[in-house]
Amino acid sequence: MSANTGVFVVLASGSRTAGTTTSPDVPVEAFEEVNVYTDATAVTGSMVVTAQCSPDGGTTWYDHTAGASISAVGRQMLKLTNAGKLLRLSCVITTGPSTFSATIEGKRYG
């Protein structure tokens, strides 16, 4: 089975300080599966990346899946199903700076 894939970089590489960073909204309704890849290249303290979905066009956001706390250089993947119509990523950094990128990949089969 082949997959049609769309890749969206939503939190680009860069150093972020303590606080919350939120990506732009990404339409994912056409995809059956969504993967979120986080690549942390420098971490001071810890950070958590959470996929959030919106059923109403971006007015209200709900936490869909949170990754494990990242406190060292490394990579993490979240595999999502039933992601809804819109998806965004929220990254909470407890102490900074941290340097990372997070990418949303959507797949449609058939």
C-alpha cells in the first residue's frame, strides 16, 4: 500500500527560552495518520511537545497527545490517529534556552 504524504515544518529550528511556543495551525483532515517528529539538538532544563486539535476551525484547542519530557539531546516521535481537522503543536520549555525542530507529517493511504 502506498502513501500520499504531506510534510509541514511547524516549529522551525531555533533557540527558544522558557515559556510556551505554539505552531501555526495545520489542516490535517485529509490524512489518515499523522506523525510528529521532534529533534532536540540542545536542551537546558526540559521541554514537552504536545499535539493539539481543534474541532471548530481554531477557536478552541484540546490536547490530543503529549510527548514525554525531553531533558537531553535526542529525537521523539508521536503517532496520532483521529487528529481532527486542524492540528498545532505546543512546546512548553521549563528553563531555556533549548534548540529544537518539530515537524508534522500527514499520510493518506490508497
